[in-house]
Amino acid sequence: MTESIVTAAGPDRKVAPRRRRNGPTGETRPVAWGRRLSLIAIAVFGLAPIYWMVLTSLRSGAEVFEFPPKLLPTSLDFSAYVRVFSDGQILHYLGNSVLVASVTAVGSVFIGMYCAYSFSKFRYRGRRSVMFLLLVSQLFPQILLLITIYGIFSMMGLLDTYLALVISFTTFTLPLCVWMMKGIFDNIPDEILEAAKVDGAGQGVIIHRILMPLIAPGMIAAGLFAFIRGWNDFVYALTLSGEATRTLPPGLVNTYLSEFSERWPELMAASLVASLPVIVIFLALQRYFVAGLSSGAVKG
């Protein structure tokens, strides 16, 4: 029911009735329902592949190729998970991924922290040029550098080593880590540094004891990005690693997919197992990740 509103100009002057609004944000009911339906559609779009992965991992090999495919499971078969956990080679690939991704994250965070501190709090010739080069490096497809990196590592004898994987992954994670943490350093007042210098603190004390606690959310956000990048990489891990240093993504493909056979239930089960560490880490550090991304977004 709508009511006409009488204005101060007189009783005969009327204005258009106000539309009924719903919710604390003042949205009209159609807009609120449209927003909810959009969020549901996005959630379905994002969760549907995960649901299909879980469903495939719980099927037998014959059921995977049924047509039309069944959207609901008729029976649950956990034998694929048993075979994955009993395969020592897959566990070896998993350990390699943990090692390489962790070292990449730690290296990217600490190297990026020192670079970001230098770019933010010091003024010297060539600073802007280096910052610009770091930013421009993110514009090129990473696959273009694979041949060059492979040739350099081959001449240095670094192929099929963990060091080759860590260096290559850090090459691509470091620029973004630097820019993320530089934005956080820019928001820290220079008066804090000046007060520490007046008290006799050196640069090592300032960055490690004073600034590191302040930028901890940003370091965690940058570390999560670097860890996920090292964990998920396929092309560089496949090209630069050998059987002893191979990480999980190329290891799963080489193990379960071949020219004459495709073991999809085992591949999906192993993929879910490989996703769990990243999911657990992200959920545990989610609030730090959001705080780290937002802390450098607004200056002042």
C-alpha cells in the first residue's frame, strides 16, 4: 500500500510514492532477490567441478564412462583413495610439493620484504626504473621464459634439482610479493622509523623488530600467494624436474594418465588429496590474507 506525501507547498501538491525497501541496506525486494540468485549461481559455478571431482573419485572405472552421466551416486567406492595412499610414489610427489612450495613462499616473502622496504622508505637513483621493470615483468606470459630458463639451468647443471624449481617459481612470485608489501610499507608513518633511529636502533632492528610485526598480515598474504603458485605449477615442474624431484601436478598426470589407459577415479582422488593442504592453510589464515590484501589498498 502506498501513500501520497503532502509537501509544505500545499495539500494539493503530491509527490510520487516511495518504493518499498527491504533489508538493512535499503535494497528493493527485486534487487535483493537478484543479488541472492547471482551469488547462488556463482557458488554453483565454482562448486560444481569440485562436486564432480568427488563424485568421480567415488565411482568405479566402468561407471566413470557411463552415458548419460549420473549426477547422484548410486554406490560409494573408496578403493581409489586406498590405492592413492598405498602408492609410495604419490606420497613422494606430495612431499616434493610441500618442500618446493614452502621454500618458494619463505624465499619470496623475505626477499620481497627487503625489496619492498627499500622501494618504500629509501630514495635513490634507479628506484623507479626497477619498480617499473618488476611491474612490467607480470605482463608477459610466463611460458615464454621457459626455453631461456631451461637453457640457463642446463648450462649451470641445475636441471632435475629442487633449486631449479624454487628459483623458477620465485622468479614469478617475487614481483607481486614486492608490490603487495610495498603498499603496506607506504602506509606506515615515517615518524615511527625516525623515532626508532633517535633511540639508536639500526636498520636491522627497525625492519625485524618494529616493522615485521606491523606487516605480518601482508607477509602472510604474500606467502599464501607464493605457496599456491609453487604448489599448482605444472609446466615448469614437468620440464625442470626429474623423477626424484617431481612435484605433485606433473606426477599425477604421469602416473594416472597414459596413451592406453586413464585411471580417472585415482586421479580425482589424488587431486582432492592434493587440494586439502592448500584449503586447510587458506582457511586457517583467511583473516590474515584479507587483512594483508586490504592493508595496502588505501594510503593514509
